[in-house]
Amino acid sequence: MSTFATITTKNNNYPPMKSSYSSSEILTKNGISFLLPFILITTCFAVWGFANDMTGPIVKAFSKIFRMSVTEGSLVQVAYYLGYFAMAFPAAMFIQRYSFKAGVLLGLSLFTIGSLLFLPAKMTGYYAPFLCAYFIFTCGLSFLETSCNPFIYTMGTEETATQRLNLAQAFNPIGALLGMFVAMEFVQARMNPLTTAERHALPDDQFNIVKNHDLSILIQPYIFIGLIALLLLVLIRINRMPKDGEKPSNKSLLTSLRELIAQRNYREGVITQFFYVGAQVTCWTFIIQYGTRVFMAEGMDEKSAEILSQKFNIIAMALFTVSRFICTFFLRYIQPGRLLSILAICAIAFTGGAIFFPDRNGVYCLVAVSACMSLMFPTIYGIALRGVGENVKVAGAGLIMAILGGSVFPPLQAMIIDAHITVLGISSTNLSFIIPLISFVVIALYGHRTYIRHYVLKLKS
């Protein structure tokens, strides 16, 4: 946990508050350094960050390539995050029987296979095979996240776990930044400049030529990241990894689940993670639609507006990255639940700005939301795992399963966008951001409740 708000496994009480821990303390347990394993597993965080945030902008690209609505295009996100949901508990059962390392290796294997399946999907020329490739791709990501997060958690003491998780997760947005850049420069910028309306007007034979050209461009980054994952798989396979925390559990899955559900802190953490992932995915996916509407209203053509929107998306991710390092530092001095609630309240304010501002000010607000989100996923994860003891593998699976929010929320927001309604002068695109706003309210409440429960009440007692 954090340096000042952790429940120990022995007596379930908090240790005295410390101002900070050195990097050697964060990555050491019982005199053993976990630096090299930490580097290798942290690289996995960057890899799936690349995959996640390269995919968001491509939702818009799929809509254009296959002449689909925003709602149909958002099925990419449904397939993407459904893989997380479907494989979370199978992954937990697998690593419970074998090891965290085995889970990472299987995850990288599925990730590689799913990436390479983009090539035959392109050859078919149909949308559905891409959804299947995304599903297999993210089944691998589900194994990775179910394994890597608790793996990092155990690479040191419980007192430093939240800091360690935030440090590892800080490399996730670095990969995400690269993914966004690749999506902009090597996909969006190289696609045929025909607008959505012009594509709809093309006869089928000309449309198929344009579609095949654009699909050839779209699949290249996925082939590339698949080969990187294959290299990482080999490196992890040949290196010795820590076995601490990997002793087989005699408990059945149902017993572990019953014990976890009975823990209010964990139960509420899973629900909050569901809402957070939904908010993150919608904010980063639909900033393209949001910015495109704003910039086209200023007189830009559709392609230029899309590329400029992606540039703002990259700025948002850069801000997210910097903010995560800053917030990781603040965790030395501010209780995690309290910092989480403060950031969520700020996100509520900025999301409100995105709803009510009809111009670039709304885009600026969406960019600012990313700074507020930077700390949320690993902090919710770390808080929720407090006191779960030997149920950590199953508990981690439940929190990864909560990533299903990324599959549920985008279609809801897309349907609001596709409705083309105006309420009190607010366009449907702006109005759709009521979805992440509700999510940030849930996060603020969880942060406040855990601050009271884990810190204020402990001090009083």
C-alpha cells in the first residue's frame, strides 16, 4: 500500500506514517532486490498501453473504412474489453495453479497471436474478423494485467505496494503516447483523405479499393506490436523471476470469492474500477468525435479536424503521463483515498466544462480530465487489495474483470452521439459526456469513503 495507509497482513493495523521510501526499499523484500523482474514486467505495462491507446483513435477509422455509424464503430471497444472480462477469472485460476510468470507468458502468447490475426482479417475485407482478432488480442491482455498487477504488488513490502504499482503504471502512458502517435502519423495521416460522406457516395468497386488501401495501413502497427510482444516473451522466459507470493492456495475459487465479496473495501473497489475504466475509455475514445465537431465548426475539413483532435489526444496523454509521476510523488505525503477523491472532484468539474462549452474550451477541459485520471486505476487497485491476504490472485482477477466498463460505456455514449439531439442548446456530442461525469462521481465517493474508513477512523481508534 502507500507509505502511510496500509493494513498489514499480521494485525490489520496501519504502520506509522513515513514521509517517503527510497527506490531500493520499494523494490526490495527480505533483503532480495526485484529490480530486473520489475523492469521486465513494467515493460509489459508499456506494451499494453501502446495497444490500448492506439486502438481508441482507430474506432473512428473503422467507422470511415467500413462506412458505419459511431455506434457500430464502437463495437471495437466492446470486443476489446470483452476479452478482459472473459479471461480475468480463467487467468486467475491459471496463475493460482501455476505462477505469475506462467500467466505473463501465456498472456504474451495470446497477445502475439491476436496481433498477427489482423493480417488474415484484412484479407477477408470484413469487419467481424477484426473483432475476433481484437477479442483474442485482449484475452492476452487480460492474462497480462491479471498477472502483472499483483506480480508487481508482491515485488516488495505491502507498505510500499501502492507506490510500486503507481511507478509501474507510470510507464503504461509512455507506451500509450507512442500508440497515439503511431495512430495519428502512421494510420490517420496515411489513410485516404476522402470524407465519410464522400465514401458513402462511392460505387462499390471504388469503395473496396479505398477500403483495402486503408486496411493495409491500419493493420501495420498491430503486426509491429505483436512482434515486440514475442521478443518480450522470450526475454521473460529466459530470465529468473521471483517466486514470492506464488505458493499454491488450498482454497477453492468459490471460497476465495465469498471471502472477497464479504470485504466491503474490495467489493466497492471492483465497482469503482468498473466505472473508472468506462470513464477513461470514453474520454479518450470520443475526444476524436468531440474535437472533430468543434474544429469542423471552425471551418476545417474532416480529415484535418480528425488529425488535430488526435494531437489534442496526445497532449492529454502526455499530461496524463506527467501527472502520474507527480501524483506518485504526492502519495508519499497524501493518503491515497484522499488524493483519489480530490482528483475525481477536479475531473467532475472539467467534464462539466466539456459538456457546457461548445467551442475549444470544451476540448481543453477534456485534455485536463486526463491529468485527473492519471492516478486512478493503480490507486483504486491498490486500495481495493488491502487486507485480501492469500486471496490476492483472485482479487486481482476481479479488479481486471472490472475493465468490462470499457466495453459497456462506449456504446452508451456512442448512442447518445448518434441520436443527434440538442438539449438546452447542448449538442449530443457534448451531452454524451454525462456518462464519464457520473463515473467520476462514483470514484470521488469511493475515495472519500476509503479515506474515512482507512485513515480517519483508524486515527480515532
